[in-house]
Amino acid sequence: MKFETPPESVAFVLADSREAAWRIGKTVMAVLHGVGIQTIALHDIRSFRELVRAGVSDDEDMRVFELAIAGGKVAQWAQTPYFLTDDGTLLGKWAELRADLAADLARTALRRAR
């Protein structure tokens, strides 16, 4: 799910339904940010399958972290998502993605330095 407020962000929630995910997301974000639940605005609640189908990455599990696609390539990745789940594989994929992005930055910096 994507949050518009309090800060714009993304959260991964393990829930039985979209409604349950909506309730969990709003409640947790309100508590984390110390605001009333009515001030939390969220949208775009999608299932894991929907995110995979909409994505373009070769590694299908990474597709859930894609926020924007342009020209058939990922234009923006989730930066600091909230994980409201105990799914260790999702956290592992997140760590793998961050390592891949860091390696890409290092390779780019080395090419420029040459």
C-alpha cells in the first residue's frame, strides 16, 4: 500500500483482505507518527500477485519494490518501506535489492573515475 500522509511512503502488510490491510496500515502509521488515524491517507492497496504482474524486473520477486516504470525499465524503487509482516523472504529480497543498487552505484562511480 502507498501512503500519502503523514509522510509519503510504502508499506508491505500481511493481511487476510484489502480491508484488513487498510485497517492495519492506518492504525500502525497513526501510532508510529503519533497522529490521529483520520489524518492517515493511503491508496493503491495491491496484492503481491498484482505487484508481480505489473512489474518489469527479470527477478519477479523484486517487482514488488518497483514504484515507477518508464520505457520498460524501473524508474523508481521503494526507498524506505515499512514491513508490517513477518515474511522473512520479503525482507531478504529487500536486502538483496539494496545490495544490488549499491553495487550499481559503485560500478557507475568507478566508470566515471576512470
